[in-house]
Amino acid sequence: MGDNVSKRLKLVSATEAEMEERSFPNPYPDWDSGARPSGSGEPHDHNEPLDAEGKVSASFQKKVQSKIKDLLQQMEEGLKTADPHDFSTYTGWTGIALLYLQLHRVTQEASDLQRALDYVKRAMRILNGRKVTFLCGDAGPLAVGAVVHHKLNNPADSQDCLSRLLQLQRAVLSPDSDMPDELLYGRAGYLYALLYVNEQMGADTVEQGTIAEVATAIVESGKNLSLGQKKTDRCPLLYEWHKKQYIGAAHGLAGIFCTLMQPGARLPPAVLSELVRPSVDYVRHKRFRSGNFPSSLSNESDRLVHWCHGAPGVVHMLIMAHRVFKEEKYLKEAADCGEVIWQRGLLRKGYGVCHGAAGNGYAFLSLYKLTQDKKYLYRACKFAEWCLAYGTHGCRIPDRPYSLFEGMAGAIYYLSELSHPEASCFPAFEL
């Protein structure tokens, strides 16, 4: 008996050590619903940076704007030595174009739109046709190019990008294709590109029939794997990448289900209720007692609290499920994910959106948009506060330190959301 207890204690302390190794202890006090609002004249405004109305305070906004300016200068300088051949949204030129498109949305400055165009053009010159997704393939630059030209009133250029984007569909639907289905390299990443264009340029820019074909291909692929694994009853849609059934947003079920549940994908109600919902529920039941999620179905290790693997990606799936199916259990478990991220989300890996504090902060923005609970806006601001001290915490330096998904551009993107948190949108993932 004593041996078992000591084994368990060792296991707990090993897990805690691992958590310490991966994240910094959160230094911030949590939201205090009973505290006097910021600006009330109290010597310690506990809920700073929210003001008396529960909005982001003007003084904090000022700090954020000043930091964005500073980081943009650093980023532009750093990009002079970036890989000239990386056109991707994930770590290359299209990610930077997407950042300037976001800054234009926030500031309405014409110069930001022009910068977006400069980076899109740079990406367009080096497309290679090897991948078809928004994040890592040709679809990203083509979709972003179509949108930037549309906003600049260049209809011919916009249409050219769109035509080239739609030509990629052949590869996505090819029956001989061994293409995966996930967001980073697979069909869901192409579907996102089509949905993004419609979101930005008008609902029928890409015809519904085209979108339906891609969504159906993803559903059929999931049904086939589930059948082959004899899981049809428990998880009617199953997906794998490199022979592993991942759960997270980048390579796994959460990212695929999020995309399929988007209203723009217009999956038939029967497919949503009979195939997607039970599959989402199957993922829910893989949750650790901590509230976090494993990286794959076969993994028992509660280590990763990233957008790409763990609660910060799954939370978006649960929020989408709540929007679509209107069931409280999804909202409750999304809130549980929020607790894990608040405790363990300030990552030693850095400040980026894929596996960093900015990507984890988006969980709070999404929960805030859904619930209007000020606690989540406060927490989003605290993760932004962490990003205001960029580079001072001793985090690891990413391979592509200025990029959108690994580095500085992602932190800038996240900081820019605080001027309109109600309209925030995780880049290349939410719509």
C-alpha cells in the first residue's frame, strides 16, 4: 500500500515538474468580481487593465499601441534575414501579409493595406504547388491575395487569385490522393481558405457547390477511417496524420471539426447531428482530470497546453459545438479549458500563436465573445501584458522568430485584437 502511495506521489511531482518546465507560473492575480473597478480611486485597482465599464482601459490601450509600433519595427528589421523562399501563412510572407491586413482592419490606414499587398506579391512569386492549405500551401497566398486585391479594388487581380485557388480543388478531391484531412497540411486547410474568401469577399464568391464537395470529401474520409478502425458507433468521423490520431487544432480532430462546423461550410443538419456531434463528444471524453486534452488518442501524457496540441485548440471546438448544438455541456467544458490555460498557458516556448502566450490568449477572447464575461477579457489582457514584456522572460527563441505562427508577428496580431476584442478572430483558424 505504502509503495503505491509513494509511486503516485512521485508521478504527481514528475507531472508538476514537467508543467513547470513547459510554462511559467502565472504571476497575475485572477479577475476579482467583487473588486472595485479600475479607475475608482482605490490605491490598488485589482482588475486593471479593465476600466469602470469593464472595457479595456485607455491607458492600457496606449501601452499596447506603443508596443505594437516597437515590435513592428523589430519585426521588419528581422525579416530582412528571413527565408526568402517561405511563402506560407504559417512561417512565411503570407503570414506577414495577413498581419498587415489585420492592422488595416483595426486602423483603416491605407499604408497597412499597401504593406499587405507588398508581402502577398512576394509570396506569389515563389508558390510551388506542393501543398494546398491556407497555413502551409498555395491556398493561403492565393486566398489572401484575392482579398487584398478585392479591398484595393483590383478586380482582375483578385479574380486571377481566386481562379488559381479553385484550380487546387482537383488535387483535394482526387480519389488517388493520399492527402490528410487536417488543418495544417490537409483538406480542412483548403476548406478554410474557401470559407475565408467568402467571409471576406461575400457569401457566394466561392460557390456553395464547391464548398460542399470539399466538406463532403472530408466527411467521407473520416467515415472510412472510422469504419476501418471499427469505431463507427463511438466516433463516426475519425482522422489521422502520419498514422497517429491527433486531437489538437493543427493536426487533429479539433481543427477538422471546427472547420466542418463553420456556418459557411453548410453541412447538412443530419451530418452535423449524426456524425459531427458524436465525434466531438468522443473527443470530450478523452479529457484529462486537469481539464486539458492529450495530443493524440493514444497518448496518456498531460503535458501540452498549446493551440496546436491541448486545451487551447480544443476550446475552440467546444465553443463551436456550443454555437451549433446549443448545449450547456460544451460551454462548461470550454470554460474548464479556460482554467487550464490561465494556470498553464504562459509558455516557455514563447509568445507565438501556434505554441505560445498569444495563441493561448485567444481562448479567452473567444470565451469573452461567447459569454461577455469580463473575467475572460481581463485574462486576455493579462496574456497581452505578458506579451508587452516580449523577450524578457527567457523563453526559447523560435526557428522563425518574426513569423506569424511561431514568432513576433503573431504576438503583434494578438495585441492588435485588444482595440476591438468583440471582433477578434484567431488568424487562419476562426472566421
